[in-house]
Amino acid sequence: MGLSELYARIDALNRKISENNRKIEKLEVAKSEVKESKKTIEEYKSNWSNNVATPLSEDMTWLGNFKNEVTGCAVDGISADYTTFINNIDFVLDAICDKITELENDNASCFGIIGECWAAINSILNELEKCVN
């Protein structure tokens, strides 16, 4: 392999790394926005529970089947929907983390054995991050 081929290969790898880094930057922004949305939804759920569902179920001035239906909807229906939505956000966050790790590991593969070791550690850190989402 001649010198010009080596330079061409280095240029190709640098372009690949730059493109991956652009994608990673966009994904990091998306990840941050999704995390903020998750916090907002968790606050909505907490407010719903503390200000609507719990007081409604503890209200002893209103009795009857209709109250039971409304309370059931407030406690079991809407609160459960919030939980489902939060769980779905977690799946999205996990997918974003996986894609970021994939791109970072692809970049690391350009650096031989050192990059492979770094990629293995990076994959472990990704799994840990997903556990705490």
C-alpha cells in the first residue's frame, strides 16, 4: 500500500468519524430533550396523584357507585396511563443511548485494539446508564 493510499484511508476514516460525531451531537440534544420531557411528565403524574386522585379517593362527602367509577378512572386509569407513557419514554431514551454508543464504538474501531477496549468499556457504561434512566 502506497503513501497516497494510506492518506486516502486516513481521510476516509476522519470523514467517517466527523459524520458520526455530527450524528452523536444531534442525538445528545434529542436525549436531553427527551429527559426533560420525562421529568415534566413525572411532575404531571405526581401533581395528578397528589392534587386530584388521592384527594378524590379520600373524600368522604361524596359516596356511591358514580364516585367509585370516577375515582377508579382517576387512580387506575389516568395514573396508569402516565406510567405507561413514562415507560415508553424510557424505551426511547434507551434506543437513543444505544445509537450513541453504536456510533461512538464505530469511531473507536478506527483506532485498533485500543479502540476496541474503549468500545467494550463504553458499551458497559451505556448499559449502566440505561439502568438509571
